[in-house]
Amino acid sequence: MQQPELTLTEHRPFQTQRKDTWWVQPMAVFLGLGLFIVYATFRVFEGNHFIHGPYLTPFYSPLLFIPKHFPELFGPESDTVRHALNHSVFRSTMPSWIPGIITPAVLILWAPLGFRFTCYYYRGAYYKAFWADPPSCTVSEPRKGYRGEHSFPLVVQNIHRYFLYVAIVIVGILAYDVWKALWFDVNGETKFGIGIGTIILAGNVVLLGGYTFGCHSLRHLVGGVVDLLSKAPIRRNMYNCISCLNQRHMLWAWMSLCWVGLSDFYVRTIAVTGWQDYITF
Amino acid sequence: MEKATFRIWRGDANEAQYVDYETEVSEGMVVLDAVHRIQAEQANDLAVRWNCKAGKCGSCSAEVNGNPKLLCMTRLNDLPLDQPVTVEPMRAFPIIKDLVTDVSWNFKVKEKMKPFTPRPPDEEDGTWRMEQEDIDHIQEFRKCIECFLCQDVCHVLREHDLHDEFIGPRFFVYAASLEMHPIDTENRLEELKNQDGIGYCNITKCCTKVCPEHITITDNAIIPLKERVVDQFYDPIKRLFRVFSS
């Protein structure tokens, strides 16, 4: 039986002979990243509910300044302001010349978001999910022209290693935040303890560390740049460790993304409701 | 005996169509077996390129249900046989006839690449000394059987037809095997950036997914080469460091 069909060189948008559910993965990436972008945008510009006791949400860490309205809202001597000042790098409120729309998160979140935006894994994933470039392997694209990362604007993706340098510093700062989240005020005394929030923030550091230290650029910088790794044993060992993490880079990327959102949601929830989470003393 | 329908692309570059063939299938058969049975019993003029039937010669590359595959390694019990199995030639290359494509472009690309250029021999007898772990680093790339499925699946070639500006995943693997070789002295980064079009790769990882030899093409060859190109051409600190160190 003969069946006239398309020629092989003719491309119609989303045309494919694949019989599997090829659209599920790009759709899941679209929904997952889309949900995170919407939530993160809301939280970045909310400018509030980012600290509770010693817990500071990773969306606002490092906290350079505390918001201008904090002393007025909570009282200059309140626990919230005291903890916020303790976390603040400059230990002061936001300078008056900075417009009100600029929250403490706006000042710092460009770095981790830039790191993820230029990440080799995410690039491949969002090119498919958001640009259909291609929608999936062997599925036709809805456009004819293509420049890839060969020229502007996407050639800028090569900046990734500079975001990596900042991301490594931020992982260190988040680890210091976990240390601070081990010390609670009890009847005017500072006591050591482990709260649910402490565990969540510590999990965030572990997952972000797994993602950051499995980065393709880091892998290259520590060992990939060298052809004779046998003559550089320290580099070789670091390269092997990073390669080990790098093999599951996608998994680390998604786990860390979900966990950082969960960490923020937890801190916001207890900040809004005033719940006291379980703490071991 | 169970029967299955195969929808096979028949024709040449000028005129072609899908033709359905129903044939008997049995346990353990691969798509190439079915194509051979159809060729023997129903379509003596059906053109299909094949050789080893063991997944090592890379001759029988084609597309099965839209996925680039070696026909000899695609088992029928992995396919839904309740609907026609589509068998087509690779879309990234010109069609000669039926399932046979002209892959000679690949060999022309390889000819243009800078060849292996070893340092002077380490010993008087003209041999070199290498550490096993340094050569292990690139051993994975030597598994390539040049089936060109990675070239076929790459949307830069199959969809955008940038054959003049982009050499494709197969030759990034080849370039990586030379660039990372412990005794090679040649620098291919300028060619990779300007003539070979490594910047066109947008890391879809489709090439890695279809590789029958399971070479980690994107993570171990293309991205490391992209990073070396960044070192050489885009990283201002590295450039400054090179100026002072030279």
C-alpha cells in the first residue's frame, strides 16, 4: 500500500515520526522552571518575610542591607531587626538613594540566577522548553533561521565561569547562615539548637554545593584544561571528584532548585504565621 | 507467526513515498532482519546499506519511528508492533535511494581538520612514553564507529542545513580526541571557533542520546572544547594571564 506523505527535507513546525510522548520532558521543564520564575519574582519584589529568628531565606542571602521599613515595622529593638542586622553585611538599613522597588534580594539574586541561566544543563533544557530550539530531538522547529551560541546575544553564555566564581562564594555564605541558624534566643540567652529550619537550610547548602561543585566550567578549570593530568595529582583528584558530581548534574540542578524554593517557602511561612518550629536544645 | 507492518521510505531525492509492507516477525528479530525479509519476499529493489549486523560497522544507520538508530541493533520487541514501524533514511544527508544516504560530506570534513601532530619522539627508537591515565582520558572517543547518527540527530545539520559552517558532533569528538591527546602539539581552537562552528551547538544532548557506543559526546567532548574556546577567545582574565606569562 502506497502512502504519499511529506518529503524528508520539508519541515513543518513540531513535525516528527516519533511515536513516544516526546513532549512530556520539555513540558515538565517549562512548568518547573516557569513555576520557579513566577514564585522567585514574587518573593524578590515582596521585600518582606525573609527572616525568622536566626533563619534567613537563601533568596535574600547574602543580606547586604536590611529594608528601610524594617525598624519602623517591627521596632528598632525587635528580635527581627536584631537578627536581620546580625545577618546584614553592612549592618545598616538600605541607603536612602536606592529606590524602594530595589529589595535586598534584587541586589544579590542576579548572581545565582545568572549561574543557572548560563549553566550548560539548563541551557539545553530551556532552549527546548521555552524556545523550541528544537522542541525535542528529531522534532521540527517552528523557525527557519538559527544562530545558536555562535553570535550575539547567546554568545554571552560564555560568561558562565564568572557566575560560577560568585556562586562558590554564595555557597560559603549560605553555609555560614546555617551556622547562624544553630543559635537561638531563649529567655534572653543564646542557646545552641537544631531546628527544622536549620535542617532545611543545611540541606539547601548540600544540594547547592552538589550542583555548584559539579559545574562543567569548574571541571574544566581544575583539570579539563590539562592534557597531562598524571603530572598534576591534586588537579587530577579534584577533576575526578567534580566529574563524579558532574555525571548527575541534571539531578543536582533540579534537586537544588526545588530545595531552595522549599527553604524560602518554609522561612516565609513561619515568618508570616509566627509558628515556632521544633528545636532541640 | 506474528505479523507486523513496516512503513518504509521508498524513492530518491526527486520522488519518494512511504510504502507499507506487512511481513512475519519472530522473537529476537531486529529491524534489519525485517527489512531483509521484505527485500527478499516483496521488494527486491529495496536499497539498504548494511555490513556487520553487529553494531560495529556503522553502515545501517537510519531512522526507526523517528529515532536515529542502527537497524541491526534495534530489536522489534522494543517497538510497538500494533502500529506500523516507520523506517526512513537519515534526514541530515542527501538521499541516494530508499534507506541509503550519501554520507561523503563527513569524510570531506575530516580531511580539512588539522591532523594528529605528535611532539618529537621521547626515545631514540622513535617511540613515545605516555601515562596510562592520560590516554584513558580520551579512550572513550576512540569507540566511535562513524555511524553518523549523532550528525543526523543534530538539529544544526538536519533542520538548519548548516553543513558549510558546522562540522557536527562526530567531528567535535574527533577534535577532542586530538586536542586532549597527551602527545599532540597542535592547536585547533581557532578553527573550532571560526570554521567548525562549535558555537552553533546549543547543548541539546541529542547526539549523546543516540550514540550506539554510549560516548558522552556533549559532556566529555563538546563542552570541554567549548570551555577551551572560552579560555582562548572570551575570558579576559585568561587572556591577561597569557599576556603576562608570555
